[in-house]
Amino acid sequence: MEIGTFINAKLQQGDSEGNECLKSIGKAINTSLNANYCELDNMVKELDDNTLEELEEALSRVKWNKKKFCQWVPCCKSTAQKKKSSTSHSVGYKLEGEMSEGGEYGYFKYLKPLTEEQEEWVSEFTECCYHNGQPCQGNQDGTADEDCECILGKEYYSLVLTPLGDEYGHIEADNLKLGD
């Protein structure tokens, strides 16, 4: 059986069969590249423009997701209150706003040791980290022309994360803005 026919047959068998087939192909390409058996140019030049565009978008998403350095872990209030910042996790947070149902609690589990910059990002772009496991791209590289949806959610109080022990920090900040 030709490889193209085999792959199409696996993809037509359903999501799990097709996805497993694609994962196996990816692993085989990794092995071949590492052993210098395969040149991606030969494979990619056979792709049509639509497939190339989809591949570029997929590569961008995968590269973005691989940069995640934290993950939101929901927990009860008492667990969140006990969380103190460490090399493996953040302090506890309270999630409030229109999008939360009466207040949720949690903390950020660090997926790898944080750099100084990442430590700053967790406190400065907390809402981005909640949604993405990292700040939005424009916040990371300083190219954002306007606030991302995460920051707007904080400004309009649809989703706000407040470190426990600082539950009224957003009110104080808003009062300072009103006094300007």
C-alpha cells in the first residue's frame, strides 16, 4: 500500500485513529531528521499553497504553546490561602469578575523554573497567564499596539485575579485613577 493511501485510510477511520497516525508520522520525522535520513524540503515542496498556509499556522500555534511556563490550578479557598510563592508555584489568587461564578481560587503551577522575566510576567500579566500559561505575544515582545483581551477583561472587571492578601488592591488602584 502506498503511504498516501495508508494515511488517508487512517484519517478516515476517525479522529483518534487519524490523530495517532499523524503523531506517529511526526515522531518518525523527528527520528529521521535526527539521523539525517530525511530532508523536510523534499516533503514540504509537495504541499499546495493552502496546506502550506495551514502548516504555517499550526507551527505558529505549536511554537507558541511550547513556550508556556505556568498553568492555572483551581483549588479551594483554604488551599489558596496557604500557598506561598515558591520555585514550583505562585501565591494563591482569587478570581473575580463577571466571568467568574462567585469567586474561584487557585494558583499557578510552574512548568519549569522561572526566569526573572517570567516571574515579572506572572505578576504583571496575571490574567494572560491564567488564559494562556504565558503573557500574550504583544505583551512579551512589546509589540502590542493596544491592550489584549486579557488586560481588557481586567480593566472592565470581567475577569480579575487578585493575589490573596491583596483582595482590595484593584479597588485601591481604581480609586487612585479616579483621583487623577
